[in-house]
Amino acid sequence: MADEDDLNLPRAAINKLIRETLPQVRVSNEARELIVTCCNEFIHLVSSEANEICNKNTKKTIMPEHVLDALESLGFGSYVEECREVLVECKHVALKKRRGSSRLENLGIPEEELLRQQQELFAQARQQQLEQEQQEWFQQQMELQQEGLAQESNEALHTMEENG
């Protein structure tokens, strides 16, 4: 069952698509299941055909052009133009995202401000480390003092026992 679910579209995604496409219409669970089944079958059909086209071209990776050719081959040519437009848009968004995520200037914060913030964080980290080291030193001193008092107390007790 888990293997079969891995090969299907998530039901939540299909349900969201149904709600967005038909906001004023109530769709029964049976109809939703049928839509999910049809979507999965369509994807399996197109991907299998794209795989065959890919193999015929002696390629190892299914490319967008293989999928578009598969749509054409299966009689879904009317979808090809819209798919091309979506492909161009997806490539544009992906490129913009890659470029945008790797540039500091797109953060909207000047480099000098970023440097100042970094220096401030370093100073805070140094202060925290110093405080932690002081606390550890103080703790060690307290332990040593307690050990010394315990030892003096034992010696005094031992001396009293010898004298007493």
C-alpha cells in the first residue's frame, strides 16, 4: 500500500486543486477519488510514453521535450502550447530564485550594516563565553574551598580524637 501511495499524487494536492478550480461546487468523496485516479492514470500514461520516447532517442533522462512529444503522441496536442508556457515560466522562476538566494544585495541590507551586525554577534558570543568561563572558574573555586574545609574539618576531628 505504501509503495502504491508513493506512485500517486497526494490527495491533499488534488483536493486543493478541486477547491481552487471549483470553489462554488461541492464535490463528493467518490468524485474526488475518481479525479485522483484519473490524474494518476494520466500522469502514468504520459510518463510511460515520455520514457519510451526518451529510450528511442537513446537518452537516459526524460527531458521536458520528451514529455511534450508524449502529449502530442497520445493525442493531447492541445495541451502542448500551454505546457510550453508553463515550462518557460517555471524556468524563469527557478533561475530568479537561484540568482536571488545567492546574492547579499537582494537582502535589502547594506553590506556595512551586515558587517556591523556580524561584529555585534561576535562580541556577544565572546561575552557569553567569558561569562561561562568565569562561572566555571567560580564553581571550581567553590568546590576546592569546600574540599579544603572538609579536609580541615577532618583533620581537626582527627586531632581532637587523638587528644581526647
